Amino acid sequence: MTLEINKFIRISPGFKAAVNLRRERDNLAKVAGYIPTEVAREIILDFAKKLHPTTPDLRSRIVMGTYGTGKSHLALVLLNLFLRPLETPELQAVSEKLDQDTRSVLRQHRQSVSGPYLVVNLYGDEGHIGDSLMMGLRRALAEANLENILPPTAFDSAIKRIEELEKKYPSVSRY
């Protein structure tokens, strides 16, 4: 009896080789198609532990790998794991591919925070890290309709000062 390969091996639906985080942040089909490696499972577990509000651990992580190893796809999955409820069907599809311990820790730590996390995306082409962080934070707060808590910048302070001077010296013309 001969079996065809597609009878016992299947490609995860939504799996694609390339991921563009700028354009595909909300592409839940790609999230559902993620196939976690052992290293990716460890990273997901580490993120779940370190993003818990009471953890004393450092909360940063650098993920490095050669081209095509799935760093962007992992980042897409991570941001959606902390942006959306774990009950989202596409996240359930990813969760089912994880081992029981990772699933349990992820569920426990995600449930300790009632709402979504504020995800601040940074991209490698935005200049100085400080400027990049501020632009990313502004974008994230605007997308979450939280512009009212945007921290003031030097530009905001300059505009405020110009407005003060215009009120104090209304007869001075602007060029």
C-alpha cells in the first residue's frame, strides 16, 4: 500500500516564508500559520514570564538570527499574543502548537493583565534610537486612542513657547 505524502504531512494554513511587520501586524492568518521551533518556544515562554507585571527580571530581549530563520514571524506572533485575547482563534492555533508547560505559563501570565499590552513597534530605518522610541510610542498611543497621554517633546515645548510669545507680543509679525 502506497501513501501519498500529502496524506500524512500538511503545511500549516497561512504559512508564508516572508513577514512584513509594518504591513501585516493584523494578519491573523499568518499568525495562525506560525510553526514554533524549540528556540521560538523558549522565547515565547521567556516573554510571557518577563512581561508579567510583577517580574523583577529585565524585560528586554534581543532576538538574532540569520536571514530566513523566522525572526519577523516570531515577532508577529509575540505582538499578537500580547495585543489580543488568547481566546482569539488564530492565537489558539499557535497555542496548540506549543507544549503544555509553555501554554500554561503563557495563559497564566496573560490573564494577570486584564487588557492588552501597548505594543510599540520600532523599525531599523528610523534614525537615532531615542527618536525611534519616541516615534514608535507616539504611533502606538495614537493607534490606541491615547494621544492625551503623549509625553511632551522638545518640538511641543517650542510650539508652546512660540504661542506664548505670540500672545505676549501680538504686534510682532511672523516671517
